[in-house]
Amino acid sequence: MEVEVKLRLPDSVSHGQVSTLLSPFHVKTHRQENFFFDGSSGELSARRAVLRIRFYDDDARCVISLKARAVLVDGVSRVEEEEEELEPSVGRACVENPQRLKEVESRIMGRVKDEFGPSGFVGLGGFGNVRGVFEWNGLKLELDESSFEFGTLYEIECESTDPDAAKKMIEDLLKENQIAYWYSEASKFSIFRSGKLP
């Protein structure tokens, strides 16, 4: 179970303010490409599951993940997630031709076949994300700028075993610096599928 605090920022100005504020704690910045897949007959989406291939910094790293039964309440997301490394060239081949997913030898794809039994796969498209990673007060904060065809979303994420305490710390930081925010109400995947910013 992945548990994350998700706070939405209104615009690039507030995103820049947070980035400047956290700059002494900056660890790295990743450029991510996210691609999503479903079974040919919607077998995964029918059961609220999401299959994703993510590339980091061009093809420096590739990760395949399966998320299921996501719940997002009061800025805290809980989702069953499993992920594993994938050879970037294999990931690119699957983006190019989603049917190649049937040939991927991995724990996750074994689970997809067993649990969902798709006859084939379709690509749903995807979006890019620039993620700044910061180590701040014992928390790992991820500052996201997600670029969809219909607009840009700005968000702070923080994975935590104590999400309420983490959320309060982040909220206090934003309030002290008069940076507007609100609780995220939808996952990036849901926003991508809806075709509009919330």
C-alpha cells in the first residue's frame, strides 16, 4: 500500500515559490515520461487498475507499475502499488506496440495476466512530468509539474507512514509563506483520462 500526501498548487508562480523555498534541500530533478495501458476490452480499468510504464531522464531508467483500488480523501492518497524495473528498450518497444506487453517476462505482467486475463493490450497515451525531489525535515517532498495536452498541473507529493503529521508540516510551511494550495481531489491518471484540469 502506497500512502501519499497530495497538495495541489494553483499555478506556476506558487510552484516557483515552493521550489525557491525548498532549494537548500534539493536532492535531484527527474524528467519523467508516463505511458498507460489497458486490456483490449478495458479489463484493467473495469476493475480500477492502472498499468503504467515510466521512463526517467530519457532512458536512464524504466519502471513498470500496477496500481489498484486508489482512494484519495482530504489530500491523502492510498493505493495498492507494485512496481519493478524494466529494460528501457523493452519499455519503448511496448509503448510503440502495446501487444509487446504480452511477451514481457515480469512479476507484474504475470499478475496482470492471472488477475485480469486481457486478450491483448492498448496504449492510452500519457504525459510528461518534471519532478523536483527535496529532503526536508525528515520528509521526502516531490514537487511536480505535469504537462498534459490540455494544461499544466502543479502538485506536492510526499509518501509517508504518518500522512497526517506530514500533511500538517507541509501545510504549515505553505501557510507561513502565504502560498496558496488545496487538497488534490484526483490522481494525475484520472485527470489525464478526463481530458481537463480539475
